[in-house]
Amino acid sequence: MFKRLSFETWDGWTPMVGFALTAVAFTIIVIRALRMKKGEIQHMANLPLEETPTTTEEHGH
Amino acid sequence: MNLNKTTIEFDDRSVRRFLIATLLWGVIALLVGVIIAFQLHRWQLNGKEFGGGEGLAWLTFGRLRPLHTNAAIFAFVGNMMFAGIYYSTQRLCKCRMASDLLSGIHFWGWQAIIVCAAVTLPLGLTRGKEYAELIWPINVLVALIWVVFAINFFLTLKRRNEPSLYVALWFYIATIITVAMLYIVNHLSIPTSWIHSYPIFGGVQDALVQWWYGHNAVAFFLTTPILGIMYYFMPKAAERPVYSYRLSIVHFWSLVFIYIWAGPHHLLNTALPYWLQMLGMLFSLMLWAPSWGGMLNGLLTLRGAWGKLRTDPVIKFFAAGVTFYGMSTFEGPLMAIRTVNALSHYSDWTIGHVHSGTLGWNGFMAAGMIYYLVPRLWKTELAKPSWANMHFWLGLVGILIYISAMWVSGIMQGLMLNQVAADGSLKYQFLDTLKAIRPLMLFRAIGGTLYLGGFILMVVNVWLSVRKKAPVNGTIEVVVAPINPKSSFWKMIFAEPVLFPVFAITGYCLWFLLPGVYAWAGLVLGVDMTWRTIWLFIRHKEKWSAWYDSLLENWAPFSILVFVAAAAGGMVQIIPTVMMNHAKNVEDRLQTVYTPLELMGRDVYVSEGCYNCHSQQIRMLVPDVLRYGDYSRLGESIFDYPHQWGSKRTGPDLAREGGKRNNTWQFQHLMDPRALSAGSNMPSYHFLNDTEADLKTLPARIAVQQTLGVPYPPMTDDVIRQKAIEQSVAIAQELKTNGLYVDPNRQIVALIAYLQKLGKFDEVTPPEHIPGTPVPITAQP
């Protein structure tokens, strides 16, 4: 199970594999983000600004 | 479709409660921070100057520092985070929080936890792990209240009137899930009484789990929720949408995926296996990208609104807060480079780094949010806008003084400690370096005081603004229509984009975990599934895109995927280290088991928070070895529950303290450190000579140690106590011969016994390596 833990190569390639996996995940999400439609982007980005600023005095909730 | 238009009143009472709690606990957290900062400069503040003789136990640095860190993280930032989450979640979901009752339980439960922490920590009741000090009954309460919060939050998502989940909500989901995972794993303990427990991990395992938790407490308690708050409140304050929504997506996923792997950078150059150190360093460096992506996204959201900087305190605090986020996330990866870490670790540089994050990023984002919320939650205007401006400048100058002092102190002390003379000897004694940085400790305390002054100004300003004002709740008119996710939960989980990568990863794991032919079968599976994943992605591109769009409207599968992304890093690092049969995998040394009295002394050491100033880990660095002795081996702390490797050296390392000095020296040093170490800033521990050692619970403690795997021989309760008494009498006798009359049944005697045991080990021969079987792991390549 842990046979590779002490192999010299393990020290070298574990971080590299970690890096490669992360790079793949990163690339996929970048592609996904770039492919998003403009309208969708605009809708999502404007969500916090959609609120109607009305208030009411607090009552017993 | 039947469209039902209705007006919803938000639960802003909960927001106000959390906001007020933020102000209250913020003052306390900062005040305790200022007190302990002054204590480091002037030891008499450990109680002597308050009429406490040589000092007061509950005022010592070792007990107050955990109070400061816990109050800053969980009380100040915790309450601030909850205020921001409650306010923005309701507005982004266009619905009221799911349950007023759960909101109430969450608020009052969290405050009860803080009060319990504020009482127990100064009493010396602690688990002895940084930022995880609270005793087990409080841990259970934290877990329960967190679950209440999670249920309330996820039910709100379920009942929302807005189909899309804005990026701020993603960050909140990541926070809730990951903090639960981190907190539970790192707090797994076996109680020995209602106020004491031992963690289930020991030695290197405990160190790894602790810093997986500690580092990610910074990531998922101090960073992700505040990033969510940034993504909601900055566009609101600037009155324009976030600069790049695309960037926010990349920011989120890469941050969640990378952050969790970086914990081992807290253990560089130690006995931690080398591959873990490399992994921690590499992922820390990779963090530069998402962190700066997020910072730039935040700052560029202010494009066109920079003119407001002069007049609007909200924008001012947010802009500075995000800038500090950028600065500290640049500095962090830099310090995670092994060679830089050799100098920075255990020094004040780390303290400066942490405070540029907490004071600059958390504190300023909190201030910006509070100045934004107060006028809206009480329908009023800020009473003293100029005070907010003054608060900003006091805070900014305070932080700059603080972190500059810590940079100079850390680098100077690091350089001095590492200087070796031409003859190969060390150039400076530890105390020389401490004396050199003493003035900088004063500057740090002054910087902190300025920051506290600014914060108090805000508290008074808020009070002046809201007194005699009626609280108001926000309302919104929405079209209530049931949100029908495009796909069911199971369809989202059992979809191509999830299944095939999972099969691929499973294959690689089997290759790693299994021996011989099974390993090759795992490799074939992994490669085959990788190929199929790529092929399917190219072939079904549109389908996969639709799946992702659908995921953003389905909080449950989204949350599960976030959990998988966050858990992956921890599992890869922790599972091999935890499953390892440690006693058979040590290098050439195995820690000698503590006697009952030594174990009791160790519990005193933990209780007094000695780990806040003393490490027990000699790194594989020439100056460390020259100063403290042979570098620490994995096996030398393997029976330490919890580990005490430490993270800061205000005093010297103690890993090989045992036998260096006699019992008389240890006694006199604990009673009056300056009598033997002129210039020391250590508190006097004279009160340990007045406190009776707790022999009653000793058998229960040993029983738990045995359960955890510490090889104690079978002993009856009487034998355990008898052994403790015999050893303590022997130490008292030795002290008596030197004219020191000490009651053997005192904590100070047990502590001396423990200190004299530090660094004791048995030589062992590692088992011969049979190819294809587990072999000893080593810290060096």
C-alpha cells in the first residue's frame, strides 16, 4: 500500500501529479467560464443589484 | 403557471444580532490581543502589575493567547460572517431565512460557545492544539450549532425564489461544508473526564491533521465566507456588477480545490515525510493564482467608483481590505517555500503575516460591511462620518506599524539565530535574539492599540447612529413560483461528468493502494477511464455544459461536489499517514513512554499553553541542530497526544530539554525565569507550586492512552498513583538536598518530571524492507 512512499521517485512525481491534476481541473473550469453566454453572465453578475430597497419597521417575528 | 406575487420581509433581526455581537466580541478579541502583545514586551503584565504577587495564572500569556486567537477567529470573524451570510443569502435567494427558530438557536448557541470559551481558556482548560483548544463538551456544542446553521442555510436555498445561485452563495456552501469536515476530524477525541480529553491522533499524524485543519481554518473560516461577502457587498457598495463573473467562477473552483492541500507548509523542514512537505509547498505556490484572481476581481469591481474612496467609508474599507488580502496571499506562498520558511518559521514574520490577513482583510472587510449595514438595518445615517474616516486611518497606520515591526523582528531574529561563526559555533544565544527584538514587540503593541482605538471609534459611532432608532427589516416583492430544477438530484450525481472522472480516480487510487497485479488492474482502469472521460467530453460537449448549468441551480449535488473537491486533498495526505502502522514505521528511534507522573506533567505543560512559545521539533537545519541537538525523528513524538511541535519560538525549542539541566535549575527557572535567564519574558509559574497535582484522574488518563495505542503495561489504579507518588517524592528529595522545600504533590514537580523526559527515546532497528511491502517513511529524500 505504501510502497511508493519512500521511493525516491515518489518525492519527485507526487507533487507533479498533484500539479497536473490541478492544472486539468483549472483548465476545464476556465474553458467552461469562457464558454458562458453573455446574457447568462450578465444575469448572474447583476443578481446582487436586483434587490428593491424597501424596508418595514420590525414587528414581532 | 399560477404566478403569485407577494411581499417578503427579511429576517434582519438576526443580522442585527450578529452585527452587535461582532462589535462586542471584536473589542474583546482585540483588547486581549493588545494585552498579550504588551506582555511579550513587559513580562510583569502577566499579573504582577495587577497585584497578583509574581503573576496570576489566568493572566499568563500561555492561557490568554488561545483566548485571543479563538475570540478573533470564532467570535469576531464568526459573528461578522454570520451577519453577512444572513443578510446576503436572503436577498440573493429572494426569500426569508427558512426558520426564525433555527436562526435564534444559531445566534444564542454561538454566543454561549464563546462565553464558555472565554471562561474555560483562562482557567487552563484546553486541548493544546492551536485554534482547536476548546474542551470536548464545547466542541460538541460547536458541531451541533454548526449543523443548525447548515440546516437553516440549506433550507433557505431550497425555498428560494431565485433559480440561480450567485457566486457568493457558492463560497458560503464551501464554508459550511468544509468547516464541518475540518472541525470534526481535528476534534476527534476520547474524554478522560468532563473537562479533559486526548485527541485520537498523536505525533506526526496529529501534526498533519492539526495543520490541515489550522491552515484551512484560515482558508474556509477567514477567507471563503469573506470572499462571498466581498462578491455581494462590493458590487452593492460600488453600485455596479462584479468586474468579471467568469473570473469569479475560476476563482471559486480553483481556490476550493487547491487550498485544502497546502496545510503541510506549516511543517516544513520537520520530521514530516518529505513528499508531504513538497506537496504542501507546491500547492501553496499554486494558491497565488486564484488568490490574486479574486483580489483583482474585487478591486476592479470598483472601476469607475474610485471617486467614492474619498467620501464613502464602505468603499474605503473594502478597497483596503481586498488589498490586504492580496498582500497576505502573496506573502503566504512565499513563506511556504522551504528555504524562506527555514528563516521565517517560528519567528514573528509569521505573526505579522497572519495579522495582515486578520486585521487587514477580515477586520477591514468587517468594518466596510458594518458601515454598509448599519444605515440600512436601522434606517438611519451614520452619526459621525468623519469618525469612520478616522477609524480607517487609525486602523491602517496600526496595521502598518504592526506588520512592519513583525517583519523586522522576524527577519532579524531569524538571521541572528541562523548565524554561525567561522569556528562553526553559533554566534548568538537565544536570549540575545530575544533582547534584540524587544523594542519591536513594543511597536507591535502600539500598532495593535491604534487598531483597537479605531475599532472602538466604530463601536461608539454605531451606537450613536442607532440609539433611539427603530430597527427596520428589508422587504422584497417577488413572484413566488416553485423552482423546478432541470434535473433530479440522482441524475446530477450519476451523470457522465461525475461518474467517469470518479472511476478514473478510483483506478489510480487502487493502483496506489493495492499490491502486485491488483495495482496494475487499478492502473488500467484509471487510464481507460481517463481516456473515456476525454472522449466523452469532446463528443458530448453541449450535454456536459447543460449539466454544469443545471448544477448551478441544484444546491444539493453542488454541495456534494464541493465536499468532494475539498475532501480530496485532505484524504490523500492524511489517510496514508494515519493508516500507517506507526510503531513499525519509525526510523531508528522510538519515543520512551511517559511514566504516570511525566504524563501528568505533560498535561500541565499543555494546560499552561507552553506550546504557544516553545516548539518541540528540531528541524533538519544546521543552526537548529547546533542550537538544540540532533534533529527530531518521526518516532520521537509518536506517543504524544496531542503533538506539541509548536509554531512559534518566543522561547527556545524543548525537544531535547530532558537531562540538559538538573531539577533544581528547572524548579528555580519556573519560579523565577529571570533569576537564571536574564532578559527572559517568560511568566513566573510560581502558582504551579501552590496547585495540587490531580492524581485522581491519572488512571483514567492512562487508560485512554492505552486505548490510543501507547504501550503502557497493565497497571491497577493504585499502582499508577503509587508510581507517580514515588517519582515525585524522589524529585522533591533531590530539590531538598539543594535547600528547596517542595511538596511532592504539586504540579510543578510533575512538570519538572516531564521536562526531564523530553527527548528520551529507545534505539530500534527498523524492520528489513521486503520489496512490495510497507517500509519506514522518512523525512528526507
